[in-house]
Amino acid sequence: MHTETNKKILRHKLKDSFHDWILDSTSHGFPKIFKSNRTVLKVLWVKGLCVSLGFCAFLVYRAITDYVSFEVTTSIRQIDKIPIQFPAISICNSETFVTKKAIEFANTILSYNNITDMFNSSFFSENFKQKYQTAFNIIIVNYYLRLNALNYDRTKEERRSFGFELKDFMLSCFVGSQSCTFRRFHLQQIDSFSQSRSFHLTFYNPNTTVNSFTGINILPKHLTNVIIKEKRIKKMPYPYSECVNDHSDFKKSEIYQATLNISSYYSSDLCYGVCYQEFLISKCNCSDPNRPFFKKVDICLSLEKLACEFKYYIEFYSQKDVKKSCSDHCPLECEKTYYDYSHSLSEYPTDIQVRKLSKMIEENKWVNYTEADIRNNAASVYIFYDRLGYELILELEKVGIVDLISNIGGILGLFIGISILSFAELIEIFIEILFVLFENHKKKTKVEKIGQ
């Protein structure tokens, strides 16, 4: 009987404590339900509270999903910078084999491989079957000749003799008002992609390697004005994007290290080229000197090796997801600098300019060009910035942790009147319950001692 009485007293105290806590709560709705003496009002407050809780739960869920979606906003700013670094510029002859020695070399290679008629070669039609076979044969023969010309065993002087020297086609060069000497140019062998009577200009970050698939062709008989704009991109790292700031996990990769050996400034595009080279070596047991260097193995010099390379080149770049295949070796960089450009053309040279150029060539005792040669082959290029500065493309997190807390706090306050201090009330009721239980236990122990 005594035990039952104690339980009733305990339940009554707990109920009173919970009732007082509800009435003193800062949240909306709950006190009204307990204060109201009319059933209709209680029902209305319960329904209103349920609707508010439903909307509140939905909006809190939306706020959390917006945060974990890790979306970004893009800010574009124009940054003034004086002086500004000029980009590196590559100047390439669009034709690969142009000198007498180069033509002799090409004829020797074709003769050695019994290629007497590239347009009707059964080997090409069987191993490099294409819809436009004749045009493709020209491309594949030129590519094969380049493989032989870029053989690692050939000296730099031999390779240099296959193309024009700068002094053979550049009459003058100025950076601002200062003359630029030929010593400021360095010889590089890069991919060739066209067969035309022109030169190709590429603008790139001086800390990286040239990408020959960008840029513009400079045509003879024209003056070309090139307006360049430097752009810098700073992306948010994972999980906001796929780029990675910390590359420490990739330093054990041979492909990653080979990329850094080629260029001190990491580039994912360059790394993908090295990754392809590793894939080619694993499949054909030979390498392609047109691609970034990975390791010194035999070059794909035979026609059979060329057919193997063609097969796996198609597989790697057309049938595979390159980014996914190389993801263990080639992280995407979060910061990148590139150059956008536009250009315009006008006729060049005029009759007066032809005479001036002819006189300049004669005074400097350069190659003996006639005025007709100058008129049909001369080209002039002006390259300049559109403004002294660069465009900064900056990614920022759309919803940060502060925004998430603010959104949730605003939603809870709007619909059910809960603030951060309302959570202290939960601690308050928890402590109150503990005190009630402790006092009840203490009183029970005291009664038992008196009874004994």
C-alpha cells in the first residue's frame, strides 16, 4: 500500500514538473494547448501546431538538402594589374616537312616501308579504314613520318634541320618598343594538325607546356590583330567540385610524377597525355614521341605498331571516360590560368609596305626575296591585351554552415517560436526530472530506515 502511494506521489510530481515546464516554454502553441479550458480551442491549437510542425519539418529538410548539395555561386571580377605578365607564345609552321633535307628524309622512310602510293595503299585501307580514305591516308602518313622524325635517337640538330629556323621566316619582332632576339625562343616539337601554307600561334601560361590544339592560324597576305584576355579560375575543392587542392595522395603515382617532371606547374590536360602514353605502352609496348614523355621505351616506328597505336588511341579517347580512367593519377586542379582571344584580319602588305620590306631584306642581306614573293607570302601580327589586368572567375559556396544554421533557426523561430535558448529548456526539464527522482529515492530510503 505504501509503495503504491509513493508511485502516485512520484507520478504527480513528474506531471506537475512537466506541466509547469510546458506553460513556461518559449515555444508557440504548446502552452496554449495546456492553458485553454475549452475543448474547441484545444483542438484548434493542436491542428495549428501540427500544420506548423509539418511546414517546419519540410523547410528544415529543404535547408539541409540545399547545404549537402554543395552548390556554388560564381563571381566574376576584373582585376587591374600593372605591369602584367605577357603570355608565352609558340610559333609553329603548319607543315611538318618543308626543307630539302626533310623531304629527302620523308622519301627515305616511305621507300623503306614500301609505301610507293599512299593514296592506294592496301595496308592503310585494311588497318586504318575510314570513310574518306584518301584524305586520312595523307594524315596518317604525315603522322608516321613525324614518329620517325621525333625518334629519341635523333639529335636535336637533325630534328631542327627538318623545319625552318625562325630567322628563315621572321623578319622582325618587338615586345613593346624593344626588339626581341631569337635567343628568347626555344625549339619544341609538338603535334602537327594541318597541312596549310600558314603559321600557328598558341598563347599559354609560361609555367605550363604548350597545347597545340588551341590558338589561331596566321595566314599570308594578311595583317592579324590578336586581342588576348587573361582569365584565372579558382574553383571550390571537393565536395563542391571534382577538383583537388591537396595532391599528396597522388605523389606515389608514376604518371603524376612524370607530369611534374615535364612541367613544374601541374596541368590535368598534360597528365591525361602522360596517362595515355602509359596506356599505349601497356598495350603496344611502344611509345609515341608526339605525346608527353612517360618512360623511355621503343617508339612505335613500324607500320604494325602504328596500327596498334591507332586502335588503342581510338579506344582511349573515344570509348573510355578519360577523366575516370586516369582519376587515380591525374587530379583536377582547382586553380587555372588560360588566355582567351579574338582576332581580326586586314589586307597586307600594301605596295608601300612591300617596298619597305624589300629594302629591309636587301640591307640586312637576308634571303633574296622578290617583291612578288613578299606580296604573296608576307604576314604581320599584332598581339596586345584588351586591358591591363585579368578576369578572375571565383567560385564561392552557395550555402555555408553559417547559412544553414541561420536558415534552420529562422524556420524554427517563424513556425514554432524556438530559438537556441529553447534547447536550454530541454536541459532544464531533464535536470528537474532528475531532482524529482533523487528526492523521491532519498525520501523512500529515509522511510525504510525509520520502519526498520
